[in-house]
Amino acid sequence: MSGSRRRFLGQMTAAVAASAGLPRALAAAPETRRRESRESLEDLRRILPQVRVRDEAYWRVVREQFAVRDDLVMMNAANLCPSPRPVQQRVFELTRDVDGDVSFQNRGKFGGLATASREALARLMGADADEVAVVRNTSSANATLVNGLDLGPDDEVLLWDQNHPTNNVAWDVRAARSGFSVRRVSTPPAPTTAEALLGAFAEALSPRTRVLSFSHVSNVSGVGLPAAELCALAHESGAFAMIDGAQTFGALQIDLHALGCDAYTGSAHKWLVGPKEAGLLYVRRAWHEALWPTHVGVGWEGAVQAGARKFEVLGQRDDAAVAAVETTVAFHEMIGPAEVEMRVRQLAAALRGGLREGVPGIRFHTPEAAELSGGVVIFSLPGVTAHRPLFERLYEEYGIAGAPASGAFEGLRLCPHIYNTLDQIEHAVAAVASLA
């Protein structure tokens, strides 16, 4: 072991010891502040302005809003995030309300609450309220799009080969039924320029391409695509532009009208830190009539005249989760979308930098450049061919919850978010370095 590596590991070991005490220090903060932080958005509005934005103390206050166990470091935002206390409280409050009175009369209020959630999402995402549907999750939203477009034997769907299965394999299943063709675009590994990514898609588009569908940021590599430019390319070819936003919805500032996509999907339970069983389906107004719904049920007659709401006729819903989306957006806006993105990028950059210094020979599948990535960080350790055992050890021995990566991007995936601290980044770096 080199002297520099030994010194680094010594420093990181000290950081682990220090960060291990951090949650306990937070727990020992004045009880009045801890109690207030649990109450509501109104209490949070009083607390946050007292702490300087972008200071680490500010983000510790934000972290206090999450009921994550003190002995765990959650870095799996690409899959599932904890919800902050105000969102939890809203879900619990409305669930108790329904369970106390399941009458039509009592549940009548949820129509208005769902409307408020749609309007909040539209405001956050740069869309119009009639272009937004609150569905179950990204998978559900993707299924509506995959099954809703009229496609036949002469048509082609062009996909990125780093898409999630619900925006990849799902197209193969639909093609087997409808007879259209599916082609996949491969992009350079660990790209360094947007042009390299755009060129791969531009070369693959053809007059037969009816749909271009891609992940905004890939869950398997962490690579982020230049979405606005790709949507423009799709439209130049007369193709429908569909974005799977599971890894950018709630993580990055998004203006859907500015992106120019025809559809965008996302889950509230990931980076938006919202309730489970709630997701976003955006469909540009021009496509409302042409896109077929996957579900038709009670309320269809009214919904079909209400824009994207025709994609919400899903049967019995968790009304509390749908209503709590408005609270989730309010929490997000209270911090500020720009500040959330800044923090996500800061943590991801700190993680990459620490790992690069602490683990000689580490290989990153996720690009360095901010415009080519988001909050997903995927890497392989030198000399390791199977990373799943290390994924298990990170959790069991160090209390770090991440995810394994497989296939062409074999490695580990860590995705820090606003409930993480820089101390926890140091803890994660030291833990990974000890396993290398």
C-alpha cells in the first residue's frame, strides 16, 4: 500500500468515526427545534429561513425533516427515497380521515385535492395543468405511452439501450403484438461531450421512426442525455419524443415546455421524496386526442374531455397519496428547485472526487460533466468482477444503502440526495475505499 493511500485511508477512517457521531449530535439538538421540525410545512417555513441557504448547517436542518434511522446512510434515491415528515403527516392525516369515514360524502373532497396536486406539478415542471396526470408511478406512465400510440408494421420505435425495462422491454412486448420494429441506439461509454451522444441518435433516426424514447438520466449508467436537443431531432424526423424522467423528476430543474418533449414520466417516490403510489404523466396538449388510454373506468365520460386527466381513470386509488403530492411539491419549492439541483450535484461531485482520490484505479461509468449526468453515480472497483457482495457489505458493515449495477455497467450505484450530508459522503468514500 502506497504512503499516500495509507494517509488517505487514515483520514477517511477518522472521518468515519466523526460522521458516526453526527446523527447523535443532531439528536441532541435543542428539543424544541427537533419537535418543531416534525410538525408541518408551516413550522418548516419558520425554521429554514433562520439558517443560511447552502451552508452545511442548512442541509442538516433539511435532513432533520426525514425520519431516516440515525445508523443508516440512504444513498439509493434512484430507486426509493424517504419522505419528509410534512409529507408523511399529510398521508397519515388523510388516511386516518378516510378510514374513519369511507362514505362518498367524506371522500368527495379528494377530487379537489387531486386537482391541487395536478396544478402543483404543472407549476413545478413548467407545464399546463391539463397536460398533467397523477398516475401510479413511472412504470404506469410509461405503459400508457407504450400502449397508447397507434403504431403498425411500417413504423419504427427508436430506443436508447440504457433505458429502464419499462421503456425498453415493454416496447418489445408491444411490438410483438402490433408488428412494428424496435431499434436500439448505443452511445459511447463514459461520454465526454454531448455531441457524441447526439451523433449516435442522429445517425440512427430514419424516415420510419415514429417514436424516439429515452431516459433523461440512465439508471444503469448515470449518463444524462441532452434532452432538448434530442426532442428537436425527433421532431425534425416527425417522431414522437418521449422522456423517461425517473432520474430527473425532483432532482433537476425541469421546464417541460422548454424541453419540447411530447411526453415525460416520473415517480414521486424517488427524487421528489413524495408518497408511494403516485407518479407524473405529462402529455403535450397536441397529443391528448391521439393517445389511447390504457385504463378506462368510472369517470371516463368526464375525464375524456379534461385533457391528460383521461389517463387517470385508474379505479380505486390511494387518495391520500395523490393529495399529498401537493404537499410534496410545496416542500420541494420551499427549499427551491435550483437549490435542490445544486445540492444533488454538489453531493455527487464530492462523492466522485472522494472516490477518485481514495480508490486508485476506480472506473466511473457516470460522466464527470454536469450536463452529462445528474445525481446517479455508478462505478466499478479495480480487480472486482462481482460487486453484489460488496453492495451487501456496504449495508451490513457500514450502514450504507446503495444498489448493485450489472451487465455492461457492472459495479456499485450510490445516489445521494438532500437528506445526506457531506460527512456522510466522507463516510461512504471511506467505506468503499476499505472494500477496494
